[in-house]
Amino acid sequence: MNPLQDLLERLRKSGVPVDENVADAIQNVFVGSFTDFPLDAFFHDRPVPFLVTENDAAKTISAPHMVATLLHHLELRQGQHVLLIGAKGGYLAALIDWMVGESGMVTIVEPHAAVLAHTSERLEFHDAKGMVRALPVAALDDADELARRVDRVLITGAVKEIPLTVAGMVEEGGFVLGPFGGPIQQTLLKRERQGDDWLDTELGSVVFGPMDLSEAERGPLDPHALADHIEDALNIIVELVEIDDETVGRIEELVESLRGMPADIPPLDEDSTEDELAEHPVFELLMAEMEWLQPMWPLFGQLLSIDIESPGDWDDDEPPMVGGHEDLVP
């Protein structure tokens, strides 16, 4: 049994939905065409990077169990038009192209320029069954580019709501599949369009990276990124431990204070001095609140480290998995 067949068999035995169509696509679309990184992690059901930016943030192809899960819940049929928000290097688009066939269409919209360039380059060598194209985000507002209505939308990064421009493209009875929530934890939702309403089906807790890779490149003291993470962490913590209302209120005020800061505060880097750190506005704000915040900080620290720890140094074979996820349940 070759590594791919062995992987598919292990996924089935572990309860991952791998039907015949999904298995056929995975076996016929070579993941190695979309990344130059070693594939050992993929065959061990782990994310594999396809691109590392100048800031050492790695964008990943999802672990096979998540790829199979997403394809299963998309309920793909021949001839459908699938809109993919977030390229994942082109691998998911190629799989979907295989499943929707010659009369089908896959449109990728990718917000990060380097990811879009990588995806476009790799798809040039993909023997597409139907029409596959990769476009910048601006294409969402171009009626000519997206004249054909959409049957399925797959969002591959954390979002809070369906973008209005995307919602208006979905056919009656079509649906959007994606991870909805904050930067730390989301719920995989199938949101089906029924008239003017959207009917939600929850498919489990997931941990996806940000929709736009540039968000993952923001420093740990970026005030708006830190506000998003603290807010999401608070929502998780209050479900696990009892926190008094006064502390919750103070944390919410801290979040608002962070969001009120300018977005263009100069970031710190590995060469920054202790004095520069102490004078950083975000650090100053946190220190001013530390008397009451300190007992809570270990809980936040365990959750915040998922996404905003500094990339630091890494071995060439093991870049940091920004945008990857380990499990259906975090």
C-alpha cells in the first residue's frame, strides 16, 4: 500500500468522512505540485507549508483530515461553480476542480499578493478539468469577473461574518462553508441560503489561521491584533472558569482601549532594546493594568500563544505553522 492509500485508510478508520469521490480526487491530484516542502507531515495527517513570507510566517495546506472534511461537507456535484476564499496554495481548488468536472468552475479569491502569485503559478501546471482561476480580492466587486452565480463558497480562514459581496452571489439553496469566530477558535458552519434567510448547521469546533496571511504577520504588540485575541480568549475562558463581573468589565475596557490605539504604531523587532519595549504604547498600557490583570495573564498567555507568539528562529524543515490547524477540536 502506498503512503497516500495508507493515509486514506487511516482517515476512514478514525471516522473522517472519506467517500469515493473525495478519495478519487485526493489520489489524482498530487499535493506535491502545490508545495516544495517535504510531504512527510502531510502523509502523517499534518498541515504542510507551501509558502513562507519575508516575515517568516508560513501559510499551509491543511491537514488531510481537514481537507477531506471540507470536501465532504461541500456536497459537490458536477457542473457547480465553487468560490474559494483563500487559496491554500491551489491544492483545494485543484481537488474541487476534479470533483465538479468539465462543466464546473472554481474561482479563487486570495487577499495576500504572495499567496496569489504562488497559486497562479502552480495552477498553470495543473491539468484542469473545468475552469479554474485565481483572482485578487478586488474581483469580488467586479460584476464581469463574477457574472456566474455561485453554488458553493468555501472560506479557508477565520471570519466573523459572510462578506456582503459574497452573500449576494450565492444561489438559492447554495451555501457557505467556513470557520466562523475569533482568531483563536472558530465553529465550522454550513450557512445555507433559503430566500432572505441563512440556515446554520454547526459542524464542530476548529482552529484556523487568519483569512489574510498579512494578519498573521502582525507583531505580538499590534494593538488591534492583541485586542481581537484577548476578546476571543475571554470568551473561551469564561466558559471554563468563573470570573467576577468586575474583572470581565475591565478586560472589555482593555480591549476597547487597544482598539482605540492607532493602527500604525511602529512594531518591535528582535533588535529592539528593553527601553524601546518599556516605551511602547501597548506595553505601557498593559503594565498600567497589570495590578488586576496579572492573576488572569497566565490563562491568556496559554491561549494567545496559539497565534501571536513571535515566529523567532526555525529549522528549514520545520517553519512555524501560521494558518494551519491540528485538529477538528482545539
